[in-house]
Amino acid sequence: MAEFNLLKTLDHPHILRVYEAFEDSTYIYIVTELLSGGELFDMLLKEGQFNESKSAEIIKQTLEALSYCHANNLAHRDLKPQNLVIESKEGHIFIKLIDFGLSKFFSRDIYFKEALGTPLFMAPEILKQLPYDLKVDIWSVGIILFMMLTGKLPFPTKNAKELFSAICNATVSESSFKDYAHLSKGAIDFMVHCLCSNPNDRWPADKLLHHPWIEAKERNDIPPEAIEEIQGNLKKFNGKFKLEQAVYTYLAMNTSTIEDEKYLRELFLKMDTSKDGKISKTEFIEGMSKCDKNIYTQRELEDIFAEIDTDKSGLIDYTEFLKAALNKTKLLSENNLHAAFKFFDLDGNGVITKDELEEVFTKGNANLSDKLCDAMIGEIDKNKDKAISFEEFKQMMQNGVAPEKAV
């Protein structure tokens, strides 16, 4: 449950999404998104090794997840190919980081001391029982990349004692790769910056994302026409009602498909130039201005940014971006609206009451007050009967338009 509660706080395209947890007398069940592509480990076993282009794409996605975690002072501490899962067998590889059972938040004043992780991927400072921090994840990235590019183990030893000694005494430099003539200088340089025995010398995740070897393999930018389509979707987004914001979140999390999300999440990741897993106002305006038919002025984009930033944090989280940028015609279909209404109408009697809202949001640990639930009901309760019918619910969702100043 600790892992589930931690995952609920994480909101990034490359991190496993969790929906709900429940238990019976024997088990705890966790409901997550479906990832059908299998572990990266199994793909590596099957193919033997990857070319540099494929490896760079996988490492880039892994670093994007890590950069987000590290920006939130969270260390994964068990990074390995088994914990990098491929979303689907179809299309291009899209990685999701899973298994946060050993993850822990890091404080600048407190270092980790527990000897945790999988031995082959553990950094030397862990094995030496020295205080350590987020940089242990970067060492693991270097080991994973070596395995992908060579198809071999970096420390081919006979037992755990020899393995620990090899890791603790490792000195990785360009000359360490003299037997791997097929590797480019860029790939070697990247690994050298990951596999520094002194963690202070390892590059952080956000800096590694700008390493020339990664940037040289970068996929093309999102086409301008995709940005134009998103601009049209943003124009139709309005979260003026508290309940409406909650419904948009439900719809984005439960009714959108991989295909619906695909170009949106790539745009989100490209707009996030700081690689902290969130979009600032400056990043949003710069990203949305990269098309030939920009339909908004900078002032209008600032207003839309404020509209999307529903928690008023000054930054757009992934889910906030997703629910605003998804195609509203598909998102607000009759079937989707019925599904969302049913989610809130717990007793199935055809109306949503304050008690039902409180129960739904308490289950999600939102801790909504009576006053706020009353406000949700009052905002759209046309019949003044302290309950919301499906017609009122539907009208709220389908009649919402962007603020006049932003149209």
C-alpha cells in the first residue's frame, strides 16, 4: 500500500499509472494501466543486443522518468531491465518505469544508508555501505545501456563476492571499451559519465538528456498540424466548475486510448525542456507557438495556461495537460459521459448527491470538505433539489466553453 500511495502522487507519461487499490481477507489488489509489451529484460534476451538508435530512445525515456522523480527528490533504487516495461507490442517502443517498492524520498540533509537493490545494478557506494543519494539510479542507467549495446554483463563473475569486488573497484574510462569496436564515441562517452565511481562526478538525469549522443538520436519534433489540432482542443476546454474538473480527470484517465494520448504525451515531453516532468508558463507559450497558424496571442495563451493549471501550482502536470488537450468530441461522447456519471452515482439511482461525492473523493484521499461538495452540487443543480441529474451533468460537460477573453 505504501508503493500504491507513492505511485498515486506521481504523474508522468513514462511512469506506471495506478487507478485503485482494494483488499479482501487474503490479498491487496492494485489496479493499474495495462502494459502488454512485456519487460525490457525479455526483449533483450530475445534480441541479444540493440543498435544505438534503439538503445538511445529507451535510455532517453528512462531518463525522462528519472529526471521527473529526481526533481521531486525521489530515488527509485531498483532500476533494472525487469522494471522497464513496454507499453504495447505495437508501434514504437514506449517505456514505463514500474516497481517503486524500494523507492524513497531524499532530503538534502539526509543520505540513504540501506543496502537495497539488485546486486548487478547497484552502485559502488551502496556496496561500500557509504551514504548515498539519487545518483545511484544513474549508475544503473549506465549498466542497463552497456547490456543493451553489447548483449553482455558488465561484470561476468562467478559469485556475489567477486561481483561486489568488481563493482567496488571499477574504474570506467574510454579505454574500458577497447574490446567493443562497434560502439560509437558518443555512446562510450555517455556511459563513462554514468559509471563514475565517485557519484559526484556522475551527470544528473536532466543533464544526460542533453548529452550529444541522446540528442543526436532524438525523434523529429511534433508536426505543426498536431499543435494546431491541440490548440483547437484547448479552445474547447473549460474547468470553471469543480466537479467538471474532476470529470475531465476521470475521462482522461479512464476513457482515452493509447492512440488518443500518443502525440499529446510526446508534445508534453518536448515542451518540458527543463525535464522536470511539468510544463511552466514559458515552456507552454513557446511550445504552443511552434506552428504556422497560431490562433492565440501570448496573452490568450497565458489565460489558457491558467485555465489548465487547475491546482494553481504555477505548473501544468501531465494529467492537467492531457484532460485539456484531448479531443473533446471523442472525450465527451454519450457513452463516456454515461460511464463518468455512473462512477459518481454510487447507488445507481440516477442522481449524484453530496454524500456520493464525499465518498468518491475520500476514497481518492482528496479530503474534500462538506462545503466544497455542497459547492459542487450547487454550481449545476438547476432543480435546487441538492442532487445532480444526468441531464444537468451532461449539460455541464457539453456546454462548457473557454473564457470569452481566450476565444
